[in-house]
Amino acid sequence: MNGVIMRKVLVQASYTNLVPEKTPVGTVTISCAPGNAGPVFFKGDDGSDVPWVAGEWHEFKGVDLQGFQIKGSPGDVVTLVGGTW
């Protein structure tokens, strides 16, 4: 069954999981809000900080969202839009 994934995530100062609980594997667009105060750092697969600037977005197909960790300016926003199709 197909389901919609739509979330607004508030960024914290230290690394936290993009989604706190197990979610279905999905295809999503992950976006940093254009009004964010600073970059949002995604934890790279090698442990490095990967900065995304305000307004940056990328589409991911068939991913487990628990694999993403983010940090940055507290109160900045990351959005997820997609589904389990």
C-alpha cells in the first residue's frame, strides 16, 4: 500500500536523526527551508559534515530515513515530502 510521507523537522545544535522512529522505505525530497539562518549539516557516510544551504533540496529514491542525521542552527527547518511508492 502506498502512503504519503510529509514532515517538518526542527534542526538541533547536535546531530539527531532526521526521523526518530522506524519509517517505511520511501522516495522523498528533502529540503532545507529558504529562510534558514545557516546551513544544515547532514552526517556523511564517512562521518563528515555535509552542508546544505538554505533552499537546497535533493530527491532520494528507496531510502530508509533513519539513515539521515542532521544538525545546525536550532529552529531551522528541514522538510520531507514523498511517499512509499
